[in-house]
Amino acid sequence: MDKILDGKKVAELKSQRLKDFVKNLIDQKKQPHFCVINIGDNAASKVYIRAKTRMAEKIGILQENIQLPKTVSEDEVVALIKKLNADPEINGVMVQLPAPDHINVKRLMDTIDPEKDVDCLTPTNIGRLWEGDHFVEPATAAGIISLLEEYDIDLTGKKAVIIGRSNIVGKPLAALLLEKNASVSILHSKTDNLSDYTRQADLLVAAVGQPELVKADMVKPGAIVIDVGINRIDNHLVGDVAFDEVKEVANLITPVPGGVGPLTVESLMEQVVKLAKRQDERR
Ligand code: NAD
């Protein structure tokens, strides 16, 4: 049996569905429109923004990229976010991270209108996520959930272990997996002996940023393994999972590239469309 969870294929399928939906909105003169604010010249950010732009164009969403110099003041970025919040033509706002060190990202997140919070990083939307009553979800976590759904994987009563406790991946994914009735553990850099937990996992998610941290002997035979990591080594990408050896033990596994990455970008577009639809309904 094919062990690969094909994120690229699922993202392709979902983007086609979304494109059909957006076509309807465009016909009604309601094309979803969002802004990506990028501060400075981080090379990886440029790659990610290009990937988003390509996906937005393919689906029919209007993505406006606003490039700010790395010397821009925090007050200026806050003023820009407020202006975008107030603009009824704009359905979503996000700040591409990382931002330069002199910028307090938390203040930027606090400024974004929760109704336009594409990344689901405002305190209001994080709270709603943990309440299980949310209208937007963080793209990577939502992409992973949609992958599991497309493969009809039922997590009820299963042990899910996430390595990584970041606000953009590990923590929100834990909230969404709880909604799927999994029993969730979050591991991190201070966890003593990862294997004690990972070997119990029916679903193991690695979101760390350490090349091939997860080895075969850390994985329960038959587990589902999701690799979020993107690590560039000698001009090629590797994940946080030692794919070749773990594939022999796992039942299903995502590759890097072609796993979680494409799903994240597609899922981000879904969030934009959800926000646009919600704003339209509330007008
Ligand atoms: P982060 O640096 O914010 O968080 C990393 C987490 O890993 C931290 O919680 C830390 O405690 C934990 N950690 C670090 N070393 C560890 C160790 N040795 N053992 C256990 N835990 C350890 O990273 P992030 O933003 O969550 O991203 C994680 C990885 O996922 C990165 O490689 C990033 O590029 C990638 N990523 C991919 C996508 C995608 O779409 N595929 C999206 C977001 C992030």
C-alpha cells in the first residue's frame, strides 16, 4: 500500500474546489481581497509570499503585497494595519513573519481586526480557537486537519503527539486535534526524552525545525507521521523526520517537500474566503 500522505495532491484538489467557489463570488462582484505586509528583506519570506501569490492568482483571490523597508517604525506599521482594518474593500490582513527585531510583533497582532485576521494570530481568535468556537484557523494546522480528513482518518480516542509548541503550528494544532477527539500531548525543547512520548503516538507531528530529528526508533509501528519541518540543507529541503527510515515503520507519512507545505498555502486561501464570506453576511 502507498504510505504517502500526498499533501500536494490534496492541496490541488482543494484549490480547484475553492476556485469554483471563488468564481461564484467574483460573478457577484465579491472577489476576496487580502493584504500581506512584509517588513524588510528576509529571503525565506519572499519565497513564501511568492507561493501565496501564485496560489491566490490560481484561485482568483486578490492578494496585495505591501513591502515596507526594514527601517520602518512600529508606529507606522500599526497605522497601516489600522487603515487596512477600516477599509471595507479589504477582507484580510496578515503580517509576514519574521519581522525585524525592533518591531513588537505582539503589538501588530493586537492591532489586526479579528474579523480580518487571516493567520488567526490575534488574541481574540486564539481564544476562540481554544473555546472550539472559531471562524478562522491558522493555515498550517488547518491544512494538516484537512489532509487527515481527505484520507478519512478518524482520530477519536487516538494518541496525538506534537513536537513543537509554537504559536503558529504546535499550539493551534493541539486545539484542532482536541476537536477531533484525540488525546493530545505537546512536546518541546525542554521535554525529557522525547521517545517516551513519541513511541506512544498513533499520530506524530513534528514541527520543530531540526533536520531529521525523528528517527525510526522513536515511532510506534503503524503510526501516522506528519512532518511540518522545512530545513534547507545544501540547496535541498529536508523535514524534521528521517523520511527513508521512518517510512518503513509508519503506516502513513507526509513527504518534504510535497506534504504540509502546499496544504498550508491552500488553507490560507480558504481562511481569506471564509473571512470575506463572513464579512459579506454581516453587512
Ligand atoms: P519555532 O522555532 O517557532 O518552534 C520550534 C519548536 O520546536 C519550539 O516549540 C521548540 O520548543 C521546539 N524544539 C526545538 N528543538 C527541539 C528539540 N530538540 N526537541 C523537541 N522540541 C524542540 O518553529 P515553527 O515556526 O513552529 O516551525 C517549525 C518548523 O516547521 C520549521 O522548520 C518551519 O520552517 C516549519 N514550518 C513549516 C510550515 C509549512 O507550511 N510546512 C509552516 C510553518 C512552519
